[in-house]
Amino acid sequence: MSRDAMKLGIECLLAGGAARLRGARVGAVVHPASILPDLGHTADALRACPDLRLVSLFGPQHGARGEKQDNMVESDFYRDPDTGLPVHSLYGETRRPTPEMLQDVDVLLFDLQDVGTRVYTFIHTMSYCIESIAQSKKKLIVLDRPNPIGGDQVEGNLLDVAYRSFVGLHPVPMRHGLTIGEMALFINGEQNIGCDLEVIPMEGWHRRDWFDDTRLPWVTPSPNLPTLDAATVYPGAVLVEGTMLSEGRGTTRPFELVGAPYINGREYAAALNGLGLPGVRFRAASFQPTFQKWAGQVCGGVQTHVLDRRRFEPYLTGIAMIAVARKLYPNEFAWRLPPYEYEYEKLPIEILCGGRGVPDMIESMDPIDIEKVRGSWQVDVEAFWERRRPYLLYP
């Protein structure tokens, strides 16, 4: 794809759509990856735009400038040192815009780079924005960005609403194949919220495009997704957060590395490779996390190497990695206990998987039946293909 053939939602707004916001007081939900192709930041571009008045910023998890390295670290209100604007935290005392935050705002712009996975708080921050804007009778404009792992592949069971949490609010699969703008339309429509919502679409993006097809610069959407490789494995590797295995946080390859001090990397890699999972190979690896689980201890484990991302099934792969570790090391393996992402009762693995179905399969299958696991969500996937169709913006 030629970069000239593609424009982000923020580019389309600045190229001509901002004139209709003349005189409006605008707030913007942003983070470090809210950038233009020249690496300029959305907040700076909006502040320089003569057609609108930027009055405040809103920061999701990790903060508006990405200052919070670890996950589940809250942010407080502050003033942005670059612009002097007030920055309201949407990951602290509240996770949704309050009437007080919105009192001086006529239009809220939302410009976050999502990663295409249900378990990622940015789409749930957006969901709360949709609800708050509807209640305030104001307007929300979502500036669309690419789904970095493509928009034509869907994988995983639908979320059981009994297991709703801040890492899963709506019945969508783990890998949903929607852009953040399409997800906004889906949430507003399927939940009948009635928000005055507009999406500024991209120009020139296609459903099969991955992030590197766009030729846009990659800026970490959150500190522990430093590369597109990490985002590729994330829809499955994120499940490791629901165990006491390390998911590689505190290393230079988070989510690509998985292990624990009790794991023999060669044995673990051989067992995983023996499953014949499509598009992927596992290499025995040792690593020493600098923070989070097993910090300062040498872990044996594997690095996930995706050889064919069109065939790779990340959610299936993540389930297999947990099941194999549990089978090989039954005495040492353990599920992580709550609290986790503001949930204090249900197990983290339950809210990550969106229900008890997947954890029950992991605990009951010996050996793991890959075809049975894959088949368990096919009805859900087929239903979601149809439900999402009215909200698609791109060929």
C-alpha cells in the first residue's frame, strides 16, 4: 500500500472536517500512539487547528502520555506539561467521563490506537465514553485507526455477560476484526445506547491490511506491546495473565516469552511443537523478568515465533500454552487469584476468557484436543460475522 493512498481519521478531520467544529469546545481522549504519519501528536495538531478550541485531554490506562509503565497502575488528574491543558484520568478513581469532566466540553474526540483484542481496556474506555456522552446529550467523534492485526479474521468464544469486566464488557470474540471506529458503532447500535456518535473513517484501509501494510510508524499503544509481533500473539498470550506463569512482562519481549522457574524450556517447546498448531513454532528460551511475576528469577519457557500470520490462531495457541504447562507441571502450575482489573471475586482467567468454558476445557482435557477447542467457538464466530456486518466501514 502506498502511504499516499491511506489517511487516518485524524488526518481526514484536519483535512476538511474540522471546520464544522468551529467555536466548539473540544476534549480529546489520547495516548502516546495518537500520532500522525509525521509522528506529530493528535493533541498538538488539534491545539494548532484554528477551527476548534481544545480545552482538555483524557487519559486511558497508562495515561495520556503513556507515563504508567506497568498494568493496573492508576493515573491522577494533572496538567499536561506540553500544552498546559487539564488531563482527566479515565483509569483511576473513575473509568468513565463524569459530568464534571464534561461540563466545559461540547464535543469529545476519541483517538486511541487499539490492538484488535477484546481484552484491552481502550475499547471499554470508549464504551464508557459512549454511555457518558449519551447521558450528557453531547457529541462523540471517533477518529478511526487500523486494526493492527487485520480486519478479516475472527477467533474465539463470545463473552458471557455474566463475566463482564473492564477487560470485557460486550459479547464479542477475543479477536474481533473491527477497527476502533467500527467497534464504537457496534457498541452504540447493539446496546441501543443512543449516543450522538460519529466516526471519521480512514481512507484507503482494507480489511486484510495489517499494521505494517499501512507503512505507518508503530508507536506502542501501551508499554507492554512494544512491537507488532507482540500484538500478533497478544489475543492468546494475554490469557497467561490469568495464571502464575510469566507472560514476559519485565522483559524486552512481553507476550512472546512465556515461562516460569520450574519449566524446562526444551520439554515445553517440544510438547507445544508436537501439537502442530498452524503458523507457529516455539523455541526454548530462558529469561529473567525485571518486574511482575517471578521478578529477578530465571524462568525456563518458550518464545513464540509466528511463521505464517495468516494461518496463525493466537487464541487457540494461548489456550494450548496454558494447557500444556498445566499438564507437564501439575504440582507447580497455578491459576492467578483476584483482584484483577477491578474484579475481586471471579478468577482472572474467567474474565480473560469471558466465561468458564475455556478454563473448564483446560482443566478437563488430557491430552488437549485442539480440534475440539477450535470447534467450541465456531457457532459464536459465525453469529458474530453476521452481527458485525451492518457496522463495517471498509472493504
